[in-house]
Amino acid sequence: MSDQPIRYPDPAIKILDPRFAALVLGNAAVERIATGCRFNEGPVWFGDGRFLLWSDIPNDRIMKWEGETGAVSVFRKPSHYANGNTRDRQGRLVTCEMDAQRLTRTEYDGTVTVLAERFEGKRLTAPNDVVVKSDGSIWFSDNGAGTRGNYLGHKRRGNCRCASTGSIPPPAK
């Protein structure tokens, strides 16, 4: 958090395409809540706990920001190069783990449950983004993003099934 006064319009907001100018609020500001991350994705807000989680992919960790105190900490390391995150209908964290080639759910007690690691008999390539539909089904992409080069520290081994999408049906009622 900065001690600098906020200026409006915030000079940190850059309009690259003039068609978006009408969408920018003149009294909106950018607030930096963390530093030291290399590439962030998958933010997910836990309103009931007043904290934000997000993936810092190249640093192989999931970060946590607490809304009450502004404290930033490591939620999980290693995260298996976690990418996309969301919450299921019960409020649990669901995460795409690119390096472990799987989709996981973090239970309330902190244990990690594997939800998917294969599709049609083949290992997932590198789950990327995930969403939970209103019926409880989980939809995720498995396009190999981030694993085609050395961004994770090594190249992906095994299958490359780019641009596929998987789903897990809703829980039985």
C-alpha cells in the first residue's frame, strides 16, 4: 500500500484502445496489494473469509491477501504451478495444477483431493482455467498453456492435447 495520495484519473490506468475509454471510471484507482510476483492468474475472492487467493505461476505458489489487514502471505507452496482457481458450490477452492497435470479441490481441512487427471484414458496436459456452473458441474480448459516452453522451469513431458475442454458432472442429489 502506498502513502502517496491518489490522483484522479489514476495515471496507472492506460487506455490502449479508444473504444474502451467510455468504460473507465474517472474516480477509479489501481491499488497494488503485493509485489514480488512474476506472473499472476486465477484470482478468487473468499467473501466469507475476507481474503483473496491468486496463483503466482512461475514462483510455484498460491498467494493470499487479507482484506482486513492488507497482509500478504503464501497460501500454498509448492502449488504444482497452479493457474486457474475458483470456488465450488460449497465454497471450497478448485485449482488447475499445470505441472501435476490435474484438477484439484482443497477441502475445508486443507487436504487436497484430485478431481481429474485423465480424460479419455490420457493424462491431462496442463489444466488452465476453471469455472463451476450453477448446477455444480466443473468445467475446465486443458490446452497446454504455459507448458510448451521452459516457463515452468522445464518443458511438459508426455501428451499434448491442446485446446480440449473437460467437465466433471454435477454432484448427485
